[in-house]
Amino acid sequence: MTTSSPANPAIVSWARSAIAPKGGAFNALLPHEIAAPVLQTLLARTHLHGDQIDAVVLGNAMGAGGNPARMTALAAGLPQTCAAISVDSQCCAGLDAVGMAIGLIASGQAEFVIAGGVEAWSRAPIRQTRPLLATELPTAYERPAFAPDPAQDPDLLEAASEHAFARQFSRAQQDAYALLSHERALRAQQSSMLHDLITMADCDRDMYPRHIDPARAARMPVIAHARADEARRFGLSALTVSAKADGAAMVLLASDRACQRAGISAPALWLASASIGGDSRMPLTAAATAAKAVLHRHGNRQASDMHAIELHDAFAAQGLSFCEDLGLQPEDINTLGGGLARGHPIGASGAVALVSLLNTLQLQQMTDSTTPRIGLAAIAGAGGLGSACMVQMEISR
């Protein structure tokens, strides 16, 4: 499914929480308690009132049911009449939620929508399957199935290991990719470049990025490797796998008519998006497939045409193959550090990538206000899903 609105709905504002490792700063917070302050920040920054918001659409993967979007809308003080839709396409959920919100605006069903994703991995329910017989005990499980045939549904760590071996990404290449992500994230923090980030629970920065000596990185043990990789030359270390995390990210979207009526000059436009499905046995490749779909959909562009590209890289091997498939270098993506440096709040990660992209484009626009900046965000999800979008920063007038 690929979508693009002729009216190009506006992106009025964006914000995110810090990303905190599971068990860290947001350990006691439920999803709506992380998401509501982000939503309220969007309203405050744009001077809009809650009763002007027609809908809230949020991605969430670990909540195991319920409606986190509704909980967030009410916790943030939005009126009872505000529609609320929760989306679960696992890692893609945050970006898919934004795409669905764009659809509400493009179809005339809404004029102002807040969309994104939230994850409180620290407070995720303990999962169990109900027994068939009264004499049996429930069976605990860590993750649900993402394909009906177990042979088509590998564990993601296993899939990443096999992917790294199949593409021949050495341990050294993966380490170098991950170290670059941490280096860039630290530089962004030290230079106060994260204008999109709000303080919550006394946490005003992403907690996971850190300085890591390359020699120390090389000594980290291999935590997974392909079955055929007996020498572990292409194995994964903890450094090259995105950490479990909590966080939220959202954007405030509006129709052109709503912006005119409210006297809002939106800084960015939504150009196109794609939500696709691929081979469930190779889920890491779906981000590149979705990115290619968006590039084709909007003028048959090339990745090199983009001023910034943001990939939520759950694995270093995924980031390396994404770059290869799109004719890029690791230095060409994730200017402020990617998912490997921030962590992976599953249902929010796609929205975090989008917010980071918008922040990057805005920083670029500050140094050159004469050229409309165009960027791409992408993410892959369990089960072989992929999601991507293209946005444009408007020239300040």
C-alpha cells in the first residue's frame, strides 16, 4: 500500500521524549504517561487547544491490547469527543500510525491529527497463552508469532545473524557502523542539536549513547551468529543490536485549510509514504524495499537526491545492507545517530526516526534557507513488514 495526498498535508510540529533503556528512567511509567507530555508539548508549541484536535493515532507494540491512543488523549486533557486509534504493526507501528493519520486528513475525515508512537517496554504485560484444559498451566512467551508457519518466522536475532552472514558483513564492519552511530549521537547531545526532545521524569537526553573505545568494542563477545559461520567472523555483539527501550514521538498534522484558518505557517509537508510486506524470513530487508517504493512513488527519485535519510537500524547488519541496497554509505544516513545509539522503543521507533529526520532537515535549513530540504525515513518490522515516508521542509518566508 503506497499513499500520497495531492494536497500534501502539513507537518505543523514534532517532538519526542528522551529514549531510555528498559528498566531505566521511565521504568515506572505506563505508555500514556510517557506519551501525554509529548502530546501536550505539541499543543503548547503551536498554541492550539485540545478541542481543535480531531484524532490521535498512536503505534504501540508491547501493550498487549487496550487502546493506548485513547488513554493518551484523555491523559493529555483532550476532549472525550476526540477519536483515538491504536496501531500495532510492531516496529513499523509508529510510522504506520502517521501514514494512517495522513489518510484521515487526505480523505477529509479530520483536519488536525496528532500521530506517532509510544512504548513502555519496562511496563509491558507478562504474556501467557491460556491453557486448553483446566488441569494445565498457562504457557509464558516472550513474543507472539509473526507468521503462521514457524519455519517462516525466525527469531529476529537469528534472522539478523543469518542476514549478516549472507551479506558477508564482518564483525569489524558491524562494529564500525555501531560506533559511528554512538559518536554522532553523543556529538548531537553535546552540541544541543536535539531540538525535538522534551524533558520528562528528569530525563533530558537519550540515556544509551556512550563513548566506546574501538578496542573494547572488538573484545565484546559474540551473542549470535549464523549456523554456517562457525568461525563467528560475521557474528553480532551487543553493540551491534539496538537495546530494548522506552519512549514516545509524535507529529502534529493538519490540512492546508486548517492551517489557513488557524493562521499557521507549517514548516514541513508530507510528500509520500509506503507500508509494504516482504519475506517474513528476511525481515531486515523490508526497510530498503519500503524506501524504494516511496522514492519511486514520488517522482522516481534516487536516494542520493535526499538531503537527509533516517533509518531505524535495529541491527548494524541491517543498516549496512540498507546502504548497499540504496547506493549509500553509512555516513549518508542517521546524521544525529540512529537506533543503535538511541535504543529501540518498538512501537515508537518509526515515529522517532521521522522526528529525528524533521529535526535534521530543520537544522540544515538554518544554514541554507534558500533550498527546500527533502528527506526520507524508513523502518523494518517483524514478520517482513516495512514502512517509509518522504517529507519536505518548507522555505521560511
